[in-house]
Amino acid sequence: MTAVSAQQITDRIHQVQLSLPPAVTLIAVTKLLPAEVIRIAYAAGLRHFGESRVQEAIEKQAQLSDLSDITWHLIGHLQTNKVRKAVEHFQWIHSVDSLKLAEKLNQAALGLPRSPQCCLQVKLVPDPPKTGFSPAELEAALPRLDQLDQLNIRGLMAIPPQAASQDTIRQVFAGAKELGDRINQAGLTRLHIDQLSMGMSGDYPLALAAGATMIRLGTTLFGPRPQ
């Protein structure tokens, strides 16, 4: 379990939900947490859950198969050898960080009953540990991304560097909003950005102020993550 009781988890979820604009989706980040914690969050009203590892998520989904209205979000880095399983097991993939990965996801989705909803992971300030499109790379890739007819590319995901200043965090979130607006003015046929996946436990108020439509909270809801 967690260091936080079931009642505390429930109270924290309700407290955050009361503070959110109606159009914002709260994604509970449950990586490294057992399935019973997801059940507690589900009973508190949450339906969106974020996992970072494909195999870990598949095991939890098997344990939670009775909760058929959960929407699963893949928020961690996706290795190309896990693409098919990711498409089969997640409704949303937030971490599409390259044209190559987008093309592999598009191929994997051929013949499946649903098309994955996708966010393009963008890197708006230098951050060597992280993957993602720079704005220039993304704008160059847009014509090809627009042709990937098995994907619903609907959003951008932005993650500030660890230990970034408040000013840098604001710059990242504002940059994502501006980039999304530019993409929507580019005259593309299919690709349209209506979601901004940004904001975690330490910075989500800044993300909301910049226009986030999805926030990804773990520690805020569940306390410190197990080692």
C-alpha cells in the first residue's frame, strides 16, 4: 500500500477535484503502486490513471478487469519494442517523442478496433535527460504526422526540467500553449491540438494557469512513492 491511508487518499482526491476547472482531466499517476490503491482512487471517483511502464500496467489491468470504464494513460518513455502492447492496452499515449515512434504506433494500430489518442512530447528548454521534439523538429515533422491516419494526435505533453526555477517552469508551460496554438493555425488536415498534458504534483497550479487540460498527479494524491 502507501504511507497514506485510504481515507486520506479519498480526501486528497476530493480536495484537488474541487480546485480544478471543469474541463481539466485529473490523471492519477499510479506507477509502482499496487492495484488496490487504484481501487481506492476509483471508489473516490477517478477514472483516469497514468502508468509509466507497459508491463506493470498490463499486470494491474488484469487485476482490475472488473473496472471496465477506466481510461489508461501511458505517460512514461515508450520503447519501440513495446509499441504494439502500448497501443493494445492504453487509450492515451502521452509520450510520443519522435516521428519514428509516431510512425511505429501508426503501423501497430492498423486493424485494431480503436485508434490511440496521442500527445506529442515536446522539449521547450534544454534538458538532456529527457526525450521529445524541439519546437523546430516538431514543426518540420507536422506534414508527416498529419498523414498518420491510425492515430488521433490531439495534444502536447510538456515536462519542465527537474529542479527548474518557477520562471523556467512558467516558460515551459507557456511555450507549450503557444506551440499548440501555432500548430492549430498551420492548416493541417487531421492533426489538431485540443489537449495540453502538463503539470505534476510540484507545479500543477502553474500548469493550470498556463492552460493545461490534463494534469498528472501522484505524490499529491498518494504520498511518497514506494522505492
